[in-house]
Amino acid sequence: MPTLEKMILAIDSSIGSGVAIVDAESDEVRGQASSEAPRGHAEVIGTLIEQALAEANVTPADITHVAAGMGPGPFTGLRIGIAAARAFAIGRGIPVVPVASHDAAALAVLDEDPSALFVIVTDARRRENAVSAYAGLVGDLPNRTAGPELLPHTEDPFAWLAVHSPSTPGSSVPQSLRDRVQNDEAGAVPTTRIPAANIARIAARMIRQNAIVEIEPLYLRAPDARPPGVVKRVST
């Protein structure tokens, strides 16, 4: 008989390459594989998928959804993971659930403290960081209140956050986060890997809550082959 389980395959290539298989009903991680190499995503993604499927003891036919890490990440590397996710989904005739990669990193923090207030910081190369601010959970999903944006390595992420205070028109950063920033009680979380399992766990929660939101890839910059320009925000 065909399986009645909802099984998610997650793929992320925003920092290195990661693949995971997660039960969409229980959030149980059934299998995962990763490579920390910053390049060569195309060479390893297929192997990582095979390894994760083998560890989970499932076949491609058992996968019901594919979760794609949407960045922020470098143009070349990020699009390889997204393309692999879409190709797998098309081949199986199943949906793709897009997930911001910073949200997956944030979930690792929020697993320890569901009310944590913090900023995720990832290396964007070219002497810049990509930053996103979070304030706890909303409906079991990371509550991203600002970002992702690009900042120079020399800029304090909390100086950036100051311009997103509640007094700023259109800002959604809560006063509690601003207060903790001013009192040095909020933390910056340097992040060097994105857990593919958390990409899948967020996708599972989106599926259960019927809260899937279509987002475009969050490329750090346009490809180098294009005319150079000043980039202030992560492009979509």
C-alpha cells in the first residue's frame, strides 16, 4: 500500500550544501547529509540526496513535498539547490515549499529559547554580512522582524537594527527587542551553516498551518556577469 505519511525532502545550498528528510506530521528527522564546501554544490547535491534517502530508509516515491532553502546566499550556489529542489518536485509531481534560509538558522536558536530576541549574521563575502532580526515565534514559526539585508563587516548589526525601531514608519521590530538591544541583552548569532533539517521542519509547520508563502530566491547580489551596481538590500 502507498504510504500515508507526509515526508519532506529539504535542500539548501545557501552556505555549503545540505539535504534532510523529515516527517511532516511529527517533525522527526529521518535522514540528513551535508557538505561544508562553499563551492561545488552541483557535484554533491545528488549524492547528498541519495545519502539522506538511504539513511531515512525511504525512496523518492515516498517524498510528498520538497522544501527549498531560498537564501540569502550567493547567486551561483543558491540557485543550484533551488534548481535541484524544483527538478525533484517536477519529477515526482509534488509541491515545493520555499523557506528563507535565515529562518532555519533562527529555529535552532528558538528551539532553545522560544522567546529569544536576536540577529542572525551570515558571511556574504566581499566584506559584507547578511543579517536578519528575530523576536520569538509566531504560530511555531520564526518571527523575522527585519532583513535580510547586507551590511559591511565593520557595521554593528544592532546599529542597523536601530533604524528599524518602532518609531520608524513601517517598522515591525517590537519595543521589547529595541529595549534589549539598548540594554545589551539581545545577541548576534554568527551562523556558518544552515541546518537542512530545520528547512524541512519549518516547511512542515507551514503545511500543517496552511501558511505557505511564495518567496523569490534571496540572492546576495546579481551574478558577476551583469553590470556592477551598488547593492543595499538582498535582491529578490
